[in-house]
Amino acid sequence: MNRLIDVKTGDSAVFVSIEGGCGVIKRLSEMGLVPGETIKVLNGSGIGPVTLFVKGTKLVLGYGLARKIFVKEVLG
């Protein structure tokens, strides 16, 4: 399992879990980030905000929040 910030720009991953409280989990689920959901990293430079594509929508997450998200990279 990797952190979202470790996924390279252009790669896809499956959302697994988040290291955070109920408020963060609720906020992310309202944005479509739920366990099992495939996300594509549109821009993740290693520092700064991370831009994602989830369920047909672009999302921008701050580095601190993205760092708390665990994903499983999609192979192939």
C-alpha cells in the first residue's frame, strides 16, 4: 500500500483508506473518495497540491490531506 503523494502524475490507483478522523472521512466521501474507488493523479509534483480525477470530476487536495490517503496502485 502506498500514500497518494507517492503516485506519479498520469498513474491510477484505488483508494484504500485514510489516516484521519470522522470529519475528514466524511468530507472525502462527499467528494466521491470512498474505498474501492479508482482515482487518476493528474498532477502530483511531490510537494504542493495534488490534482485528481474521480468519478468524472477534478479534485484538488492539499499536500497534508493527500499524504494521509492510502492507495493501491493499478497495475498494467
